[in-house]
Amino acid sequence: MTDSLPTAPTSALPKTYSCPRCGTKAPWQDNPNKPFCSARCKLIDLGAWASEDYKVPAEDNPFSTELSRDFPED
């Protein structure tokens, strides 16, 4: 008797994911707007970055001590 491994069905459903903007389920494959579900969500997200709704955390003055040392105000 031979042991056979179960195989995946040939008609598997396409992989989907949730749009990071609206949460709608969208297909991953052949989606030109990845990771968004549509061009609309893609543009809304771009606008949020442009209006600085999203920010990457950083120090306020990362080089302030170097500048004051190299270029004294006196």
C-alpha cells in the first residue's frame, strides 16, 4: 500500500487581501493597484501622505549638536 499526500484542488480560489485603506477584500494576482483595492483608494492614501497625515517618526533636530560644534554662532 502506498501513502499519497493530499493535493490542492486545481480550481483553487485566487488569493485575496484586505485593502489597507478601506478594508475591502481584493484579489492579489493581476491587481495593478496593489496593495490597494482600487485606484481611488490608492489616490486617497497618496493624498494622506502628501498632506502629512502619516509621518515617519524621527528626532526633531538629529544634527543640531554637530552643527553647533562645527559652525559656532560667535
